[in-house]
Amino acid sequence: MLKTFLKTTLFIIIFFTFINKANAQFKILEDLKKAGDQLQKGLEIPDKKSKTPDSSSSEPIKTDHNESKSNASSGEFINLPNSKYLTVEAFQKNFNGKIVFLKSLNSGSDLVFKINSSKLANSSNIKEAEINTDIYYTKNNQWVKEKLKVTYYEDGVFCDIFAKQNCIKGAMAMYINAFEYPFAIIKTQQKNIGNTVTSPEGFKLVPVNEVQNGDVSYKANEWRLRSGTQNDPHFAVTQLTEDQKIIAELEKKINSSKLVNEEKQKKDKEAISKQVAFNKSYRLACTFSADGKVTQATFGADGKKFIMNTINMDLGVEMKNDTGSVIATREGSTSVVKFVNNVQALGLIQTITIDFEKGRADQLVMPLNRTYIGICNKL
């Protein structure tokens, strides 16, 4: 089955398997524009339109009312019928002073930082209550660090996802300035698809939106929040610990990675220097067809750059991730560039030979021994 599928699937699909995975490493902090580092994703901003209740929901839906209850919570979670968020007091007991490990339920990336919620924020001290926090996360299978601001709000008024006028104070709202929304904390049971655990048991972080004027949950002079994703969590808390050695270990890994990256940059610079630059720009639009399938791609060359669709690569530099590697090299001073995609995860090596002067692109996929001829037009 796999071999039949691959015989009718052209190189562009294989290539983008590599590129998409490379770009998706920790899109979790994709909105790090506020921290100066825009990463790519794994998270989506929750829909600000509240969902209607599912008739199959097992949770009861209570009658809406307009008043915010300041003393309506007991135990660890606020007393909303369908939105059980961790109270400020319970958050302080379970999280404050501890190192938290989070796993993105969208991208699978990891996020680690120390919770310091000793100073809680409210409408009178927001700036003063912002806590500078070292955030550790995985990017391209390596640990990196960003210094962000985390704010722990005690004065949020949370509204039920279905009974939208049922709103209660008392839950914790945690805001990390890499995101466009704060998080509330829930606790769920383990979820499985077959034998695969899709969501572990325990605490989860749920995005909550600020309620806007005109919304049924809105009330002037109150900071009201409501989930727009049916309490769909974005992060799972996988570990809470007071072991400070973990931070030291992460710092050691980061320093080690820096040395590796510096060595790679030196190697890449040497590889680029050995490539002959194109003295004019080329652009080809190519169509590949086989077994009734048609795929299109664009190729370009400019100086020491190779372009495939919108992806730019330095000639001579190998790009790696956990699926394999790609490299594009110019053959001497000719108009030919050879692009090699080693998809180790599938045991395939795909070689595309592009002749920009002749307007031709041929590809070979091994060990399937499949050849595709591209019909190209100069742009």
C-alpha cells in the first residue's frame, strides 16, 4: 500500500513534509512578536464567537443571570455549570514557586518556566505585577530561552461557556505576553484515541477571551472572560516540581546547543563560499505529471540562493530536522542546480536536477527508481 501510494505521489508532497515539519517546531510560541521572536505555530487563536451548546452534552445548563457572584466558589474550582476553572487560592497552593512543564496539545512542543505568582495583578497594579520570566521551550529539537512577562490576575470575572450570563469571580487568569489571550486552568481526565493518549489526566491551560461590549456576557467596569473553544485546552501540565536543578540542566543544554550552532554556522559559511554565484536571476514554473497526477512547482536561482516555491535556501548548505535533510548545490558555473531531499523517515532519496537555461527539471525518487520529467516555462 505504501509503495503504491508513493508511486503516485510527486516530489512536492515529500518536500513539503520536510518543510512543514521544520516550520511547525513550536508554533506554540508563534506569537512571540511581543518578545521580539516570531515563531511558527502549533496554536490557533481561539474563535471569539462563542459556540452554542451541543444537545448531546452531559453537563447541565443553568438559567442565565446577570450578576457576578464574588463568593460563589468553593473548593478548588469556581462554581460555574460548564466551565470549572481553578481558583486563585488553589492556583497559589498548587503552582506558586514551582517549575511547570507544559506540553502543547497542538504541536507537541514543550514549555518550561518557574511560576512566581506571589504578586497578583488587578486593575490598579497591572504594570507593577508583570513578572519577568525565563521561558524555556523546544525549537527544532533544541532548548532555547526567551525572557517574557507573565501576569497572574486575581480580579477576572469568568463567564460560563454556555450559560453566558452566568459569571463568577475567583479564578486565576494567567497571561504570557507571547500570546494574544490569557489562560484559565482546568482539570480533566485522560483522553485516548484507541491506545494513543491524546490528552493526559491533570491540569490544562485553556485560552479565554476578553468579553467585548455588545456580547451577552459583557458588563461595564468588569474584566470578563469566556472560553471560545468549548474549554478546549491548548497545554497540558505534565510536571510540577520544586527541583531547581532542572533550570540549571536546561541552561547547560542551551549553552551546549549554542556551541553546536556556532560550529554549524562556520561550516555553512565555508560551504556557501565554495558555491559559484549566479550572475543573473532565474525563475521557472514547472509541471510534473505521472500516473494521472499533476503537480506544479516554481524554482529559482539568484546569487547564491536557491528558491523552491516560496522557500529560500543557501546553495551548499544542508538543512536538517528529524525527518531527514535537504541540500541544493550548483554544478560548477553551469546553469544546473541539484536539489537532494533525503527523507530518512520514509527511506527515500529524492533528487531534482534543474537546468535554468534549458528550462528543464527532472526528478528521481530512489529506491523506487521513479523518474518524473518536468515541463517548465521561464518566468
